[in-house]
Amino acid sequence: MIAVIQRVKNASVEIEGRLQASIQNGLLVLLGVTHTDSQADVEWLSSKICGLRIFPDEEGKMNRSITENAGDLLVVSQFTLLASTQKGNRPSFIEAARPEVAIPLYESFVKACETKLNKPVGTGVFGADMQVQLLNDGPVTIIIDTKNKQ
């Protein structure tokens, strides 16, 4: 799994001009699922994201997690994070999981985050043409790949 995590003042996702979900003060997570991902990746990544200390404390230092900050979370599936651009100019998405693999893992990731945060998580719709808006706070943007746990 690959996640692009953005600390946001607000974020929303629309589908066909209709608001699907919106959050205030939290994290927008763009999530890509590869065909080699498993439930172990879901657990590791959801714990890592919910525990990331990227919110300011009273002294303005990045020292608090989304859990400690009572922040909101919006998760949007994005298979294009698995793009390979090694050959030519057209990206290959061969590493992206097929829907029958990706959807259950995406849904499991959302549920794991809901459990860790003890609140609902906003989502896009898997496979839909979505418009995502955000106001990046900081800006703080972090990329995590479960296959490269450094």
C-alpha cells in the first residue's frame, strides 16, 4: 500500500457535482493498493497513520497525532499512486490491485482507522471519477509505502 498523507485545514471529495464527504482539521489520505498487499499492510499502515505525530502541540512543534488532536480523516482510493513511468510517456498501472483485491483492503483500512480513531472516517467511492479539494496545512505531506518501512 502507498499512502500520501496531507495534514489539512479542510478537505472534501465530490462525485458528479455532489458532495461525498468533507472534513475539517485532520488528514487527507490518498491510498493506493497493490496486488501484493494484505491485511498485515492494512494494520501496519492504519496504525502508522493514526499514530503519526504531525500536529502541533502547545509550543507549535509537530508532536501530536490525529488521535490526540481529535482530528478528522478522509480516505480516497487512488490507483494512480502505483504508476510506473519507466517506459515511454504513458504510465503503466500493472502494480495496482484489481478491484476484487483492492476494494476489500481499502474498506478494511477505513474500518481499521475508524476503530483506532473511535469515529467515522470520510471516504470517496472506489473507482469513481472524484474531485478532491483540500487546504494543505503547513504544508505537511508525507508518503508511506508499506513495502519500504524505513
